[in-house]
Amino acid sequence: MAKEIVSRSENYSQWYNDLVVKADLAENSAVRGCMVIKPYGYAIWEKIQAQLDKMFKDTGHVNAYFPLFIPKSFFSKEASHVEGFAKECAVVTHYRLKNSPDGKGVIVDETAKLEEELIVRPTSETIIWNTYKGWIQSYRDLPILINQWANVVRWEMRTRLFLRTAEFLWQEGHTAHATSEEAIEETKKMLDIYAEFAENYMGIPVLKGRKSPNERFAGAIDTYCIEALMQDGKALQAGTSHFLGQNFAKAFDVKFLNQEGKLDFVWATSWGVSTRLMGALIMAHSDDNGLVLPPKLAPIQVVIIPIYKGKEQLGDVAVKAEEIKKELLKRGISVKYDDRDTHKPGFKFAEYELKGVPVRLALGQRDIENNTIEVARRDTLEKVTVPINDVVNYIATLLDEIQENIYKKAFDFRQKNTIEVNTWDQFLEAIEKGGFIAAHWDGTTETEEKIKELTKATIRCIPLDSGFEKGNCVYSGKSSDQRVIFARAY
Amino acid sequence: MAKEIVSRSENYSQWYNDLVVKADLAENSAVRGCMVIKPYGYAIWEKIQAQLDKMFKDTGHVNAYFPLFIPKSFFSKEASHVEGFAKECAVVTHYRLKNSPDGKGVIVDETAKLEEELIVRPTSETIIWNTYKGWIQSYRDLPILINQWANVVRWEMRTRLFLRTAEFLWQEGHTAHATSEEAIEETKKMLDIYAEFAENYMGIPVLKGRKSPNERFAGAIDTYCIEALMQDGKALQAGTSHFLGQNFAKAFDVKFLNQEGKLDFVWATSWGVSTRLMGALIMAHSDDNGLVLPPKLAPIQVVIIPIYKGKEQLGDVAVKAEEIKKELLKRGISVKYDDRDTHKPGFKFAEYELKGVPVRLALGQRDIENNTIEVARRDTLEKVTVPINDVVNYIATLLDEIQENIYKKAFDFRQKNTIEVNTWDQFLEAIEKGGFIAAHWDGTTETEEKIKELTKATIRCIPLDSGFEKGNCVYSGKSSDQRVIFARAY
């Protein structure tokens, strides 16, 4: 099976698509730009959801649900928001179909036209702030710390599975605060949670930073983001957290009585990650044999494959395999014992390699006689033979080791592919190689757009943890106080 | 707070609506027929989801995700399905807005008209079976046991929070099988799971049965359901499980090579429950003081309210309260310690009564001196004083007792309100009283519709567990082999 995947060096983009489809993660649907997330892909998404949901709740957030549809007029209330979101979207204009007069199928019933069109939500700030208006009177009603797990629709013209689809799944946090400081603190707190999740669970090192004004969320005062580097040297924005100031409170007239007894507009944040994370996960670690999954997000952490000739042999092997499975489950390790007799071991090996199962055990009659078992790890493709009695402890340690190794490999790759450049020639050379480019920028949108036009590189972020450094803009030569990160991006 | 709720006897319908809104479960949104599910309501839904999801997975099902949009033409492929679903629905006709020429807001861009309209899914059989066509070639690919958690839209003209909304949340299982027998077995298995969930978790006794042909799901060969009785004597359909035969496989041309090497159409089931269950949960148990929640689905099982005068007193009480909270948490019992000093104890008592928290503890300085604590249970409103050292064990037992008592109360109510009638006069009298009416029916749609026209009563189900009994139809007098259940319904 694995052979059907194009190699990364041959065609990276095709490799990604092959992987998503062949590893049973997702496929294109009959509806343009919308994907079907298949059970194996969805199981990974469920792991992502469960962990993030826990982290949100541990920091005081609660879930709620707001309508799928947003009245068209809501979008016009926040001037920059409408420019960013209300253009390419799915518009509901009618609420009824009727039988076609020619008897062939159904047609739209023109008498059932909505007075005001409804937009399928591309993001929910407007409907949520319209709702918050009814919930907030005084500082006692604040903060509101709400998250929503939902589907959203943005009518993208060029789509790619997980990375850019017309419909996608995500979570969107929408919080309301009494002060600017508290809202900014929340914005940063959620960015930290996203970074922690990306690094400790997905095994992907990320840069934390702020977006340039040009790349800000439509309606935000400030947009923070985490940026990851993929194996082809392109950047991927993996999550964003926005400080919205009082923009939406003003647009929807949400005022509160503060502790001094004065009316003020409420301060807001919003933050989100989506099924795009699946794309990052796939591209950051996988190889030409298929997926490589970090153990913490793998739906199956260990697969046991019996090697046998006759059914008699399977008997012994099956007993031992079930025993190991039981012990692993006791340790909270997920295991699949694959004793299908419709497929040969070699076929199964390739299948689980393709699907990125972190650890594979192969167990045959001879192993039982020798009291040994073969353990193969997916990340390095190494195989070792270990005493069968030690195998459970061995695996528990190995899973941690794999999780760390995957992160380390991605971290080393990023280190090797992050370069400081100081001249325009160096910039042009570096951008062709790919990777993160740390360069001085004069802070103007004009220069940013000129660089994008010439090189397709965008400012991924203004890093939070790099300090003041005097320099000259790599393009205009004007003075600059900090390096920013440029890259071509997904 | 609780005082603001109209009593059941005064206006049952208003009581329900007051309860949903005042207990912070949900509210109407700015979009006609769509609700906002508030954090407390959503927390109950999350508990429902988590338990059902576990039961589905324990029986071999996996989750996946299919597109929100369905091409219009898909609905016409299954003749009866289109009649049932493609009429009242949200239709997407355009994919872009543009600035209005008058500068006021945005308007639909008429140049961005879809070639084929998209329907916001009212249910997903069509898009899923169109997808399954690509997944199924041989009996080795079967069964497919997939569930989806999703939002769906049906353009209802008269809506009520949770019970009937234009958009609602649900799960829809869609399975594919090699034989009719296996599909029927699956249909019944899922009905059993729904019944088990309703009775053991929601505390609601349900009748399991089959729908009459008239009430079947559009596209099904047979529809099974669970029916619950609400306190006003009206029935509520709480879940359905459909045997779809080969109808959708034929509509979407999904064939497989069976074990004999012959091509055959695939057999299907679908089954679902929705946020409507929230309506059932609220109406089945609650009283004029507010919600009554079964402990197994209560987001907060125990609330601790400190009774104190000075801050000095709170010190002692707080230490003890935190100690009890910690012990309860250790036992897996969810607890909230409410030490807000902005509200008096009496206000808090009313608030948690309204919100249906199963157990309330009140703890003051005098209790600490006496080594006692006051325990109030929400279902019976009884209060007892127990030794403080026993309180954790006491509560663990009490929660089970409350769960059982809530079920028993609902069961007794249903017993008292289920009546066998044998004449039309008895039927007319009984239907005015409300409740389940067990009566003979001649099996014709004509009689069923006539009875509905005259009394607004429908056949809720043909019970699975009542056996053969010779009789005469309560309306037509024609012969009948079994009693069926009539009621007015939500």
C-alpha cells in the first residue's frame, strides 16, 4: 500500500494529498471544497478536541452553542470585519423547495424567499456579541469565558484537504472583559495554551508572535499567532488569538456599568484553531512511508500482528497477544490486535506504517519459544527484539521516547531552516531555499506588500521573545528595531 | 428567582419556557427559530453526548464527519425521502456578497449564483450513501458502523426551545450491512441503547415500539422509536432507529460482491437523537420551583453554600467546605462551593433549586460546632441534618437514591396515566385527560388519520413487548391483533 504514495522530493504537494487519502484520513466530497473526514482522521481530531477542551476548561472556560446562521446586516456593523468575512460566503436566500413542474426533481420555491438573507457563519463574533448584549449589564456579569466547537464555512476558491476547505471544524473562544488589561491577558493566555498544545501534544515547535497590521484578523486591534514550519520549508499558521478591543461591543452596543458606576463598552477577545491542525500534524512529521503520529494523538498507539502458518500456531500466539494487549490497556495504552486472516503480515506492516501507528509488535511461534517479541517504532523505523516479559514496560517508555524524538526532529529541522539575513540578495537566496527568515523590516505595509509581490513571502509574525535589535530594513534600508519572521506560507 | 416561573397548573407551556430561560439553559436568538444554547444547558448536553458516545463506541461504532451541504439533486434520488425532507429547508443559492451601491451594507452578488443550489442538511442519508458508494466493493468492506455528531436544519414554522428548532444538534448513525438480518439487528440494538440511556441516565421510562407506516421516517422500511410521557400527559418521541432496507443503496447505486460472489445492494440503517432530549429531560422531572436533574446528567451534583456573618466566621466554614469538596471530588462527585459575597444564602438556595442541582449542603459556624451539616435534596425538597464526618458517604448513597427516585416517580406517573380503552367514547374521554391510550386499531392509514383529525391524537408506537391480543378497532370496529399506543404529542 505504502508504495502508492509519491515521495516528498518528487512532489511534496502530491505526497501530502496521497497521504491524506491513502491513510484514510479524509477525502473530497461531492460538494465543491467540502471534505469528508473519515473515521481514522476523525479519531485524531477527537484526541485533539479532548485535550484542548480540557485545557480550556482548566482555565475557567465553558462551552456553549450559537446559531449557524447570521443575518446579513450583522456583518455590516463592524466596518473592517465585513471586508474580511462577508464576501466569500454561503448565502441562504430561500427556505423551501417544491416539485419541479416537469416532474423531474425539485426546484427552489420562489415564494419562499427570506426577507433578509442569512449567511452561514464564517466566524461568530457578530452573532455572539449581539447575544452578549442581553447578558451583560454590570461588571458583575464579567468576565464571560465561552468557547464553541462548531463548523464554519468560507467560500475558498482553491481548496486542499484539511489545509483550506470551504467547510471546516473548529473551536472559537469569545470572551468579554471589564478592562483592556484583562482582555489582553486572556489573549496571551490562550496563545500560550495553543503553543503548549502544539509542542507537547502535536510535537510541533511553534513561534509565538504578533501579526503585522496587514495580516490581522478583520476587526481585531491585535492578532497573536503560532507559526509552524513544514518539511517543505513553508510556514503554517496553526492558531490565532485576537485582542478585539471594544470594536464589537461598539458595533453591537454592549455597555456595562463598571465598578465606578460608569457606563463603558465591554472589551473582547476571540481565539481559534481548526481542522487545519490536522494538516500541520500530517506535514510536520510524516515520511515517504506514510504518516508519523505522535503517541499522544495516535488513535492506536500499539498494533500487535500475529505471525503464523497454521491455525494451531495462531492458538499459542493469540493467547500471548491477548495477554500483552490486556496489560497495555491496563497502563492506559491503546492497542489493536489485528488477527485478520484475509491479509498477510507484510501487508499489515505496510498498512500500519502508512497509518502512522507509533509501535508495532510482531509475534510468532518462534518468539514464544524464545520468550522474545519484535518491537518496531514508526518514527525511526528501527526494530529491536526484547524479552516478552519486559515488553509492556519497554513500550511505556518507548512511547514517551517517540513523542520526544518527534518533537526534537521537528525542532532541529526548524533550527536548521531558520536563517538571519541582512541584505536583499541574501533574502532572495534564502526565500528560494525555504524556511523561516529573520530579517529587519521598516514597519510599513507598503514594504510588506512589495516583498510579498516580489517573493511570495509574507511576514509570519513579529516574534514575542526576540528582543530589541537595531538594524535596517532588508528591502527599503530604513531603520528597524526588531527582526520579524518572513516565509512563504500555506 | 424561582418565583418568576409560572406554575405547571397555571400554564404548562409557559412554565416550560420560563424554566428553560430562567435556568439559563437556552434562549431564542436573533435568527428566527434558531436557539442559543447557554453554558449551563450545553453542559447537560455534553454529559448526554459523552455517555451516548461511549455506548456507541462500546458497540463498535466510530465517528466521522460529512459535509453540511447537500446538492439539491441528491434529494430527488430517493422518492419518499424527498417528500419528507427536501421541502422545508435552508437553501444556499449564492456564494458571495458585495458592497451595496448606496454604500449601506452588503448585498448578494448576483453574479455569484451557484449552478446547483445546496441544501443545508436536514439529515445526511443522501450525502453519506453517495460517499459510501466509493467505500464499498465487497462484503469485506462491511459492516460500516459510523456515527456523526452534527448540526442540522429543518425550516420549522412553529418553534419551541429544544423541542422544535430550525437548527438543532444531534447524532446520526448510518450503518451499512451485507444482509437484511444484520441491518435489522443493528436497528434494534440501537433502539435498545437509546432506551437504556433514557431510563438509566435520564431517568425517563420509555415505551419501545414501531411506528405505523404513516409516521415512518421518509425513506425507511421500518421505524422504531422510544416514546416518553411528559407531565402534561403529552407524548414525546425521544429517539428513532430506522431500518432503511436497500432504498438508499438503490438510490445511490451502492452494490457489493457478496460471499457467494454475486452483486447485491447494501442494507442500511440510520438512527438519531437530538437536543430534543433536553426538552424531554426538563419536562419529565421538573417542578414549580425549577429544574430537577438526574444526578447522572447534572453538571453540578452538589453545591455547598456557606452560612456566615462576619469574614472571621467564613474562615472556619471555608476550611471545612473545601475539605468536603475535596473528598467529594475524590469520589468522582462534581461539586461547586459558592462563596460569593454578593448574594445572600436565601438567594443562592433559590438559584440552585431553579437550576436543579441534586444536592445542596448548607454549612455555618454552628454546624461546625455541632459537627453537623444540612443536606437538602432537590427531588423531594427534604432536608436532613447529618454528622459532618459521614456526609461524603451519605451523599454518595443519596445521589444513587435520587437517580432511582426520579425514575420511579416518572414511572409511576406513566403507569397512572396509561389506560386501556375499548370504545370510542372511552377514547374521547381518555384523550382529553392526556396520557398513553392503549387501544385496538384496524391497521389502516385511513383510520389513523381520521382519529388524528378528530382528536389530535397520533399513534405513538406499536409496542414491541405487548403480545398478540384479539380485539376490535376503537374507531372502525374492524378486527385487530394488537393494541397500539395513542397520545397527543410534542
